[in-house]
Amino acid sequence: MNAKRLFICIFIFAVVFAALTVATEASDCESIQFSADGGKTWIDSGLLLETESTLDIGKRVTWTNRSTLVPNKAYNEELSPTELKTVQNTWLKVRYNACETKAILFAHGTKIDTLAFNNGVLFQLPSGQHEINVLNGELILWFDQTHQNKDISGRIVDQIRHGNFDIKSKLAFAVTDSLKDILPSDLLAGVQIVLLPAK
């Protein structure tokens, strides 16, 4: 009788473990997750926002290294020197699934498969589910191109020119070919134009 119970317990454990393993291999459409253990487990961390106000920011799913590493501070609250150093120096593994959205990455660094960039990026990433590594950045899944382009040509261009809440100087960057026409021509001088694999 004890052997039968043990067998049933092992069988139940195996079924539950298999279900959990499958759950970590795929993510829902329009989602962003990060992993703190090198991709063994994933934590949903994308924030769905739909701001219909005078700002007209639009519907998107957004994630930042900062919100993951310093969750107790608002996006516009000043970081302590230790918190800032953590955000600036910590690479995070991120998985996104852009089924019907466009994935835009604005970050200090990224590693995509064998490609590595560590001097600022403004990239439109491939559609579908992908895993990347991100250093001090934000990933946004945009539901419409009008609001995406408005954000890039407004807020992001301003941050490239003047810095942001954490970096108080002009930001260096490389840009994907698909986004270069949104940017003012003076910002493109000397900027690396990148073609990412469309997989």
C-alpha cells in the first residue's frame, strides 16, 4: 500500500513538474517577462497601460530594468547612488512576445543572440517570442504605430538630446534601419544603423 501511494505521489509530482516546465517555455501574446535565474523561470513584468488623457500616450505594454531592480521607486523618483549603479550595471534576461504589437527597445545595452551592443540602442525588435538581455533600458510593445512614433519623436528624442531621470547628458545610441526615418536628421550624424535578423 505504501509503495502504491509513493508511486501516485511521484506520478502527480511528474505531471505538475511537466506542466510548470511547459508554462515557462511560452509566454502570452503581448507580454514581457524577466528571469532572475538565467531563463529557468520567468516572471510576468510587463505593465499594460492605456492612457487616454491630454497626454494621449496610447496603449502599450511596458517594462524597464529600473522597475525590476528598484521596484519601490516611481519612474520619476531620483535614485540613490547605489540604486543608480545597480540599474546601470545589471544585465537582465528578458522574454517578450509581440504577436500583434511592435517591440521597441531603448536601452544602454542589449545582447540579441550573438549580437551585442553596449553604447545605447533604439531598436525595433523582431515580432514573435524572443529572449534578449537588456542593460538599463525599457522595452515597449506598441499596439499602434502612431503612438509609437509620437513617443520616439518626442520623449525618446528629448532623452537622447538631454538625458533622462538617471543620465543627465546626451545619450549615445545605435538605431535599427526601420526607425531611422522617425528621428531628426541631426541626431543620425555618426550613428550606427543596424539591420537585425527578422526571425
